[in-house]
Amino acid sequence: MEYLDVVDDNGMPTGEVVSRETAHSEGIRHRTAHVWIVRKTDHGYEILLQKRSRNKDSFPGMYDTSSAGHIPAGDEPVESAIRELWEELGIIAMAEQLTYAGMFRDQYEKEFHGKMFRDNEVSRVYIYREPVEIDKLTLQESEVEEVRWFDLEAVWQEITQRRDRICVPVAGLAVLREALGRGL
């Protein structure tokens, strides 16, 4: 069973720990780490999105952040970011290859697979700019069906108008866009 730190509004652990299942059934605030894999193009930026497995407990079969996951109790955000890149995509990354972009909060309640899912997260956002060849990635089948490059601004337009194909958190993509605009 996976355990998560309960956190305050700033994402700082309170000393309490809950199971992942309890965090999502009761909407208890916890931490996640998000990594955006980014590449520069002649027209701006492209981001790698992963298509979530149809068995995922939230947003099955939708395109999401390049790599993201819960931060286990006692772990540091960058450790979790590195681990998620490895587990989900087979990317071996070092802390110095990740650029911290910022933080965002996300809270919602939605039904998936006939069960209510309550999310209440404080997320740390990182940027990974190393070259990635998607046909050479090792995808974690239980988590990821496929990956694709998308134009950053096209994704922004889509998620601010409708949410039928891409479940990327608007606030998370806003953190990335702002960081890239600052030259990070």
C-alpha cells in the first residue's frame, strides 16, 4: 500500500500520513511531482504527452502530463520526479537535468469507473529538456498506452476550451508556459 504525506496549502508535510486510497476517497491534500518533457521547434515548443492506461483510476485513456506521480511519504519531490520518469517512460534522469518551474494546486471531484475520485494535490513542476526519441522509450504498460509530441500552444488552446481528449491540469500547463516565457 502506498502512503502519502498530508500537506498544508504550500505543500509542506504536516506530519500526518494517509494511504493513497484514503487521500482520494476523502479528498485529503497531498503532494505530486510533474515533469514536462519539452523540445524547442522552429514555431515554439512541443511537449510530450502520455496517453493514460484505460485501467487508471482517474482520466483513463486521456492524454496527460509527460510524467507525473504521487510523492510517497518521506520522499522529496525531485526524487519522485526522477523515479516517475524511469518507471513510466524508462528515462534515466539526474536531478541536474530537471529544472524546477514552480508549483500549483489542483482540486476536483469526478466519477470514474462508477466510483467517486476526490483529488486535492499540491504539485511541484519540473522541466526536462534532454533529447527523447519516443520510439526508444520503455512504457509502463499499467500506466501508459502511448506517448506523442504535441504543440504546446495547441494543447493550451484545447484544454482551455474543452476536456474530451487531454486531461492536463490547466494550472500545471500554465506553470510550464510561464517558466518557458521567463527563459527557464
